[in-house]
Amino acid sequence: MAQAAKKKILIVDDDEDVLWAVKMLLKRQGWEVSTEQDPRRIPFLVSQHAFDLILLDMNFREDTTSGKEGFEWLSKILEIDPHAVVIMITAYGDVDTAVQALKAGATDFVLKPWENEKLIATVQAALKLRDSYRQVEQLERKNEQLTDLINRADVEMLGESAPMQKVRLLIDKVAATDANVLILGENGTGKQLVAKMIHRRSKRAAKPFISVDMGAVSETLFESELFGHKKGAFTDAKQDRIGQMELAHGGTLFLDEIGNLPLSLQAKLLTVLQDRRIRRLGSNDWINIDVRLICATNMPLHDMVREGSFRQDLLYRINTVEIYLPPLRERNEDIPLLADHFLKRFAQKYRKEVKQFSAEALKTLTAYHWPGNIRELEHAIERAVIMADKSSLDSSDFAFLQKAAAPAALPGDLPLNLEALERQAIERALKKHQGNVSRAAKELGITRAALYRRMEKYGL
């Protein structure tokens, strides 16, 4: 493990004895200490070095009592580094001077002569404050980079078919509002793309877009992931962590695969959405949140409500507006446009001179049923471009799709009784997923509640 960098401290005082005494005291704490007698060198030192803390005398030889000179140098330091942490030192301090120093931007104030233990404690507190400033700066930079990436990314939705024109119209209507949106559709239809489009066209476009895959968040880590935690809140909580909801403050929170959220966690999410505030694990302090919520799922939430596996009140909360994304097989007239888009992208990425599809290739692509939707189409085009050795792709470049589309031969000993077939399918799914009902239900294409009923029916 890499050793943590030493904290860098600068002491500015025209008294050589003071410089030596403070330097020796602070070096014993393991800090890297630099000293300077001439305050005129402050601008150079601060601009050239990243000091974690500056101890600044208020009274130099030209003005030994008013502190005016010290305030001037404090102003110059903060002009160069607005987040600089500065402790003012003086032998002539009083309460009014201390208040004036803090108002001017100083972090703290100590008097000469000082008590060693008190000075060390003051420095330690100031260094912790500097660390927190840095964390905030890093978070702000990450948010700026994320927002910039989203706004620069190609998030336009391709397709001129009637179903896609309807989707585009809904996006235009809902984007300018703060309404919660539920996006429904099969895997690979572009639900996250639609969420990003809504965010980019909203009043929150300059704020973060935070995406959380609810299917990948375990029940034990749900609250930590969404709400954050304090150091020591649980065994592996080695430091404070900001939750995804807090990160999304002012922007958009996208909860993908919301249908996979267990009932026990649905109640916790509903409470937060109603109260508009969160509390980190291990903390007693409430944090107000302002997020625009967009959810997505490939599961039939309305059926799940009737079966009791999804809360009706949560569904009402998240689906002010519903957007249904049709599967690719229901809009195959868009396939040539999408295929051409992916062809250009991957030809450029892999530096291939592949420029077009033959008529037979487009016929093959249009006829295929695309169970994986746009994501499968994208991967198919990428594979074909990588393997291509000519400027045009023909149907032979997509032979792997034709093989995938061919129905598999049924084993001779497979039962033809429907109930026997269903029981066997359930047994295989449960065995494959080692008894995990949620995963087995997802593969079978039914809800957990429906699977439990069938398991009881067949005594599994």
C-alpha cells in the first residue's frame, strides 16, 4: 500500500526564533514544514507549492500592532487559492481582531505565546478541514466531467417509425417538467438512452445524471449505496461515503431495473421519495434532496402490483408519466437506419474501409427477430465490421444470426405434456441459479410471485 503523502505546512513570520520553534514542534508530528521570513515571497510560494496549511503572522516589522499587513497578505493568499486554509498568528490579538480575521477568510486564530498542545490541536483541525475541501473539489470536478460527458455524448434516438415518433413526442413533452418518469421495455431497447435524453433536455441538464442498477444492488448494501454512510456504521465502513441520491442532488436520478427491488426495500425507497430527505447510515442528521426521478424496467410492474410483489403506492409515485419502448421487431423499418449508424461508428473505431450493406444483408437484418433488440444489433454490426475484409457487408457476414434463429431440435425424450414441460423448465432454472428465485423467475420470464405459486403447485 502506498504511503500517504506528508501534509505540507508553510509558516510565515519575520521572527526567526518563532519560525524555528514552530517548525521543530510541527516536524515532530510528521508534517513537512517550510518557513519564510519575508512576506513578499508569499505569492510566489503559494502559486508554486500546494500547501495544506499556512500559518501567517499578522504583524510584521512595518506594522507591529494593528495586524493590517497580515490581513493584506491573507487577502493575497486567498486570491491565489480561494480554498487555502490559513491560521493567523499574533502577539497582540483580542476578540475583535480574531473575529475580523475569520471574516476576512482565516480558518483559525492563535496567540503568541502559544501552548504546544493547543497549537498542534488547532493545526490538526485545520488540516482535516483542508481534506474536506479537497473532497468537495474532487466531487465537483467529477460532477462537471460527468455532466460534460453526458451533454457531449451522442444521445439522440434514431428511428422514424410510428412507434418511435410517439416516443420522441412523449420525451419532448415530459423533459421540460420535473415529472417522475417510468420507462418500460425489453432489455436492449434503449431505456437508459431515453433517460439521458430527458435529462439533457430538462432544466437540470447542467446538474448530475446518476444511474443506479437496482438489479446489481444487494439488499444489505441498498441503504449505503443510495443514502450513504458514516465511518464505522458497519464493519466495512472505513470512511464516510456519499450516497447516489445525494450525488444526484439538483439533477436526475435514474433507477434502472426498478422491478428487481424487493418489497422490504420498496418501502424504504417510497419513504425517501415522499419525504424528499435521506439520512446516511450511522448518522442522525437529515439531508434534504432535490432529484428528478426516472425509473426503468423490463418487468410487468402492473401485473406485479396485482400479484403483490410490487407496491402500488410506489408505482403511483414513480410513474407520473409512462414511456413504452417498443422492441426492435415491432419497428423493423428502423433497422437500416440503425445498422448504418453502427456501421459508420465501428468502421471508424476499428479503422476499416467498410462503407455499406448489400441488399441481401439488409434483408437478413430486417428479417431477423432480434431478441436482444438494439443492443444485439449493435453487437452484430460490430462483429461483422471486425471480421470484414471488403468494403461491403453481405448476408454471409451475418450467418451467425441465421444459425441463432434456427429452432433447436427437441430431444426425443422431452415430455410433450404442458405441465410436465413447465415443471421441468422450473427445475432447470432453479438448478441453474442455485435456488435463487429472483434470477430463476427472470430467466423464465415470470414474476417471483408467479414462480412461487408454480413451485407450490409442483411441490418444488
